[in-house]
Amino acid sequence: MHYRTFGAIFPYMKKALAAIIMAMSFSVLNAGAIPEYTPMINTTPSHLQSNEALESSRSISQILYSLGNLYAYLSNNFLYEIDSETMEEELISAMIDSLGDQYSYYIPPDVANTFEENTEGEYVGIGTYLTKMNPAYTDPDDPESYMVIIASPFPGGPADRAGLRPKDMISAINGEDVSELTATEASNMMKGHIGEEITLTVHRGSAVFDIKLMPEVVTTPSTVSGMLTEDIGYIAIYTFSLTTGTSVAEDLSELLSQGAEKLIIDLRNNGGGTVQSALETADMFLSDGMMLETKYKPSSGRSKSVAMADPDISVPEDIPLLLIVNGGTASSSEILTGALMDNGRATVLGSQTFGKGISQEIRPFRGGYIQITTGHFYTPSGNDIHEVGITPDILIEEPEYSDEEMKAFETFMEEDRFSSYIEENPEYTKENVLAFADKYKDSGVPEDLLIMLIRNEYIYSMDYDERPVADIWFDQYITKALEVLGE
């Protein structure tokens, strides 16, 4: 196979109020992978450069000359010291930002190492995604504005095993208040070192308590898998990091050994990542055919690239395959979906995908990285999905809620109605979940939201090994997938 380009849905935003980051590492969510390092040089032969490009080059030369004169003036006349390193980073960021492309951005040196950890899929820490508001926007009356908030713990990681849950808030790390810390600073403190215990002061509702955690080498979870029935195997792919292809291969091998005769791959809310891993995954199911075509700017000197499947496959072609997608399925996830759908290898179920049909490349630059959009990709049938998405074979509409229902939801969440209910009804059963929804049916909160809330509380109160791999009772996507596969 020929693997080249990289893509993702969410760009790195330096001025965002809140940054979602990997506990113990500042991450660029689904920002793509780091390709083979090459110097930042113009590889376009001079005879391929258009007059328009040459005129543009002359214009840029004049601009850079003017900037040099401006810097000389500032250096000689500005009263205070000039931080030339900061100025350089700001100029680089401004140049990339001026492209007007949300997927092109500069990753400065101070977060380059943690960016690499994210794309490589492995780091040392306690294993959780977290958010932290910028200290400049602190509201003393709103704890969420100055505490670290757990978004979700990695399955089976130190935080998960210790019982940390989504929406837990952290006020101190090793006794140090976090309110004045940036997201990066808080993340670095929580990163820790192997053998050095970390103490987190956790706020959960009205309860405040300390949790002691021991950092370890954590693999960013890109997949979760298991058997849903005696003959249906299930793999959820959360992102495409450099390790995802290996994870999927291991999952498939395990599921097939357990007797899987049908397979479900869940790509919901998978915003992308490395194209390489997506193609590796597609190639496990395809013995021939095109998987992806990518076209580039003519002045780049590159011809279009085509990724073809290798003859060897990991999964027998007579095993039915169903993909689940939604509006959060984007970029590399759409590449996998298009490759398997257009080649007739998979049935696609869900809602319209995001529609990101352009790819990015990342190159090292002055200790950091620059990501820019370089390619426009097409599915094997020649479909341009950019800003359109992929229409599933079997459509499932996403639920929509009125303003009144959402207000009722916000009011409902202000009180902890879950802990006491689970104490009284400790078993996670279909009946107990439905009974909770019935108990609060007059709250104004839609039944499906009530079911989701109590289901999540049950699941996160379980030990990791006891948790179901997927919701076969109340998840309409999963229940429809099982129905399609004959269960």
C-alpha cells in the first residue's frame, strides 16, 4: 500500500478558553500524525512554478523585507527588551492563521513533545482526558471555571481503576491549588513520573476527598472490543493514532478466536487521525481494489496518490461487516468507511458523517510542528465527501431536544439523583434502568436522556472488568445493528 497524507477534524486552537487534553499530557485532539521527517524546503522544480506563483513569491519577498525593516526599527527604538523568540512564534502562527484554513496551524516547541505523545498513542500518566479553563476567565462563583474537570478516564488506566469519573473536579494536585494554572501547567503536574505517587483532591457533588494514584505507561485507548452475542464481535475505534492499526488487528484476532461470525465496527464520534492507520484497518478486510485517491496542488509537483489493498486479509470475506457512523465520524474515519462501503465489503448504519475530505501533512519546524492542508481525497467510487459526508445504507436520525427539555435537563443535573438510587438498586439491569426513567418521567427530561444518565452512572460505578463493552439494551444504533445482523 502507498500511505502518504494525514488528516483530522479538530485543529489546535491556541486561544481556546478550554483545552481538552490528555491527563498528564497536553494534546491536540485528533490533530493527525507525524509523517516521516523532511526538511521544510520548496521541492517544486522551477519550471513547474506558474507566473502567478512567481508573482506571489515576489510579493512575499517584499513583505518579508518590510518586516525586517520594522523589526530593526523596533529593536532600536522600543523602550523595553524584545522577546525575539516569542515574536518569532507569533509571526509563524500569524502566517499559518492567515491561510484561513481551520485545519492548518502551528504547534510551538513548548507543546511539541506532548503533541508527539498524543499522536504516538503512549505516554506516562494516570490515564484520563481532562479540561481546564484559562485562568484569565476565572469566576469565583463557578468551580468549573477554575478547577480541572475530568472528561473521561481511559478504560483500565490508573484513574479508572481508582474510580475517577467523568465530571469529577480537581481542586489541587499534590496539595497545590490549580486555579491559577493553565491547562498545560495542570496537565504537566498530573503527568508525573513512574514510581512517584500523585495526590488529587477530588470534588464530586458535595463530597471532597483525596485520591492517590501511581503514574504508569499508559496507551491512549484507540479501541475497545468484545463479544456482544455468541457470534457477533464488536470493536469501537475512538481515534486513529499510530498504534490503532495494531490494536484493531489484535482485537480482530481475539474476536475471531472467540467464535465471531459477524463483526461491528463503531466509528461514532471518531474525528480522525492518521490516514495510515485507517488504510491499514481497511486493508484487513479487502483483498483487492482501491481504498483511497488523493489529489494535490499542481504547483506542488506531486502527482495524485492511490492506495490499493494488498491481497492478504485478516478477516475472511464471508464474515458480514457492519459499520456504525454519525455526525462525529470524520476524516480518517470517513476514509475507512468509504473504502469498505464503496468496495461492497461493509454495510454502513447511522447518520450522515461529518464530511472532511481534505488531508493534512505535519512537518517539524524550529522545534515545533506545522500542519497544513495539502491533499483532497476521494473515495474509491470517486466521491468527493468534503462538506458533504457519507450517507449510510441504513439511516438513523439523531435525537433532537427542545429548549424546554434542555432546561429541564440542566435543572435535573443540579442535584445528585443517582447515588441514592444506585445504593437502593445496586444491580445494573434493564429493569432498574427503566424504573429510574419512570421514577423521574415528570421531570421534563426526555426518557432517553434519563436512561443514558443512569446507565452511565451504573457503568462507572462498576469495576472495569465488569463493564459491558457496548449498550445492547438502549443504544438505538447498537440495537439496530444487531437487528440487521439477524439477532
